[in-house]
Amino acid sequence: MSERKPPGVPFENWVDRQIREAMERGEFDDLPGAGKPIPGLDRPYDEMWWIKQKVRAEGLSMPLPPTLQLRKDAEEALRLAEGARTEAELRRIVGEINDRIREAIRTGLSGPPLNLVPYDVERLVARWRERRSK
């Protein structure tokens, strides 16, 4: 479509005519999703929809700010520690995340407040032993 809008023709009328003529020529017949509902029309409007859709389509993940990533890692470490097979494994998991938490407190990380303190290893070990004895 290299035709220019003629002077004096309202833009909307000219565009509508271009679309109608293209439809009559069948130029839209083989488009993907033709005749199917538009996905997501029933969801509330999100101005970032296209970015989120692209991230999903590419199999990417949205990076978190460092403080939120550390919080997420700390929760995962706690979950792994609770399922540890040995006390030594639990101590290693908790020790590693505690080192990262201490370093973040000492140096500071960008993002929302960290709101984390190192886990009490002995308390976690005691809970782990109690669960294993049942």
C-alpha cells in the first residue's frame, strides 16, 4: 500500500476504504488466528501486556531487583534446608545463604529494603531433628 491519502478526503474514510478493499482482495484471509477470538480480551488492561507476552514467548524471565532476588533465594534455601537429608547438608545450605545475607547487609543492595537477617542455624537444626524423630 504505497498510495497516499488524497487531499480533502478525511483520514478515517481513506483508511476504512483501504482496509475494505484489502479485505475484498482477501489479503487478510491467511493471517494466523483468523476467525478466532483475540486472546486476553477478557482480562483487565495492562499497559505492559506486550512485554510480558514477549517474555513468555521467548521463555525468558524478568530479572528481579537484587534485594528481591536475595529474598526469593533465601526462601528457596529455607525450603531446601527443611528437606535436607543430613544435618551437614542443612548447615551447608543455611550457611551459604546466611553468608549472602550478611554480605548484602554489609554492602547494601539496590532495590526495596532487604528486610532479612541471617537464619538461626541452631534453631533450624533443632526443628529438623524434631521432625526426623517423629
